[in-house]
Amino acid sequence: MRSKTLEAYKRGLKLTAEQREVLVGLLLGDGHLETQNGGRTYRLKIEQSEKHKAYVYHLYRLFSEWVRTPPQPKVVRSGGHESTNWWFQTLSHGAFRFYAQQFYKDGQKHVPRLIHRWLSARALAYWFMDDGSIKSRQSRGVIFNTQGFTLPEVERLCRVLESNFGLQASPRKQRSGYQIYISGKSHEAFKAVVEPYLIPEMRYKLP
């Protein structure tokens, strides 16, 4: 697409309500925004393991009008081990700037103070698919990998999970930071909130 045509196309783009909710969940998880022009515009980048290829393609379809190139494989080498990730990125656009301003400070991702307004059931489900897991099938508890956030930010998320959805959530100390643990006592409530939005390939994450 030629530059003038592309710029005209981008001017017609607008995030839908669904895309905004999903974006909040992705930014709490592994999704990230990056800029190449000092913060005037941003693009969303998604990358997941081979195991979650179907999830990456699901997200690609959700944001299809924002993406020019379908998901691509990427070889990752770590500790002598080789694996494949799948990734895609959106066009750079001013529509993502608000979310970058809320979720990033000095290039570091953090939890917005107004997250209680934006963490909907759909956003929670995508956060879970993106970065959640079961603790064990016996406990029926759920873990969110929030080690990249500070303890006060993790505590803020726990309060929002309780106030917005009635879930028993608490920080769980790890060597690399703090996870969020949702008690198995909240299993039925958690399942009722997220299950309508889970894609079939990610249902294995539910206790």
C-alpha cells in the first residue's frame, strides 16, 4: 500500500469497544505497545509460543483491519534450547497513544490508577488467556503472572478483582516478583466471568 493511500486508510481506523476491552487485557498480560516517533503513534505487538498459535491467530482476526502482515513464526534460542514463537504487529496509529500513556511510564509497563474502570469481564478473560494459568487442578486456584509489576500495583489489581468481580485475590511472592493468586474458593465465580470469552484452544487453562 503506497504511503499516501496508507495514511488515508489509517485516518479511517478507529478502535471498537471490543478491541478496547481486549487491549486492556493484553496490556496487563504479554502484549506491548512500542513507538518509533517519540510517542506520537504506537503499534501493538503480540508474541506467543507455538502452543498458543491459535490464540495469536484469534487476536490477529480481532485486529485484522489494523494489521498488514499475518502472524509470522520466529525462532527463539535460550539456554541452548530452540523453540518457535508466533507474532504480529499492528500499524502505528494515534489510537493507541492513550493506552500507552496509561500503561507505560519511562518505557516501563505499569498498572494504571484507573484500571478499576477498564477491567471488564472480557478484559479479564483476555488477560487470563494471555498470562494466566491454573495453580493446580486440586486447588482449582488461578495464577496471573504479574511479576513485572510492583507490589503496590499487584495489590491494586487484587482489590479490583475483588471489587469488580467478587474474587478472592492476593499477591504471591516469587523469586522474580509477585504473582496474583485467585483462591479456589472463587473458582465458580471466576469461571462464570471469563468462560464466555475463552476460545476453545485456551479452555485448558480453566481449573
